[in-house]
Amino acid sequence: IALYFSAHWCPPCRQFTPKLAATYKSFKETHPRAADWEIIFVSWDTDQTSFAEYYQEMPWLALPFQMRDIADDLTKLYKVNGIPTLVLVDGGTGELITKQGREAILDDPTCAKFPWLPEP
């Protein structure tokens, strides 16, 4: 599971989101582990309208904007200090895989090293 912390008002987010969307779509269409990855958008937007407009650009799931308390809890849990941040979590155990998902996508857009486990 990837938690994508992002916001409509954030210029770096607006640059990264299309890259992430392209990688995600390609992954879902061609990768042998297509069923093993899902993204959930966790918005840092300030209003429902901005959230809804931005979410239209995303081909994945989203935490509903009204669930601000859960978004805040996830932000604190994973110590997200800035956006865009892509946190990868093991869906079976809930254990953190990496907080460097953005870098993983930029370095490995074909997802050859998915799920980007840390090097021992």
C-alpha cells in the first residue's frame, strides 16, 4: 500500500503527480505483480473543492476529504514533514517499507525493483 501525501496547492506535488500516475497506470497494465500495489491519496488540501479537483487527476483511491482526523493521524504516524511524500507500507503486516517512495518512482519508473525494499 502506498500512501500519497499531496495537495493541489503544492507545485512540487503538481509536478510529481503526473509522473506517479503514469508509473501506476503502466504498472497496473503490464507488471506481473499488478495486483500487489495500491495507492491511497491522503490530501493536505485546505478545502473539499481543491481536493476534488486535484483527485480527478489520480487513477487510484483516496481517503475521503472529510476524514481529516485520519489524515492527520497518518501524517503523524509516518512523520510526514513535507509533500509530496509517498510512504510504502506492507499491506499484510502494516510495517513501513519506505518513506522514500517518491525517490523510488523517480529512480525506477518501470518498477523493476518493486516493492522497493530497503537494502540490507
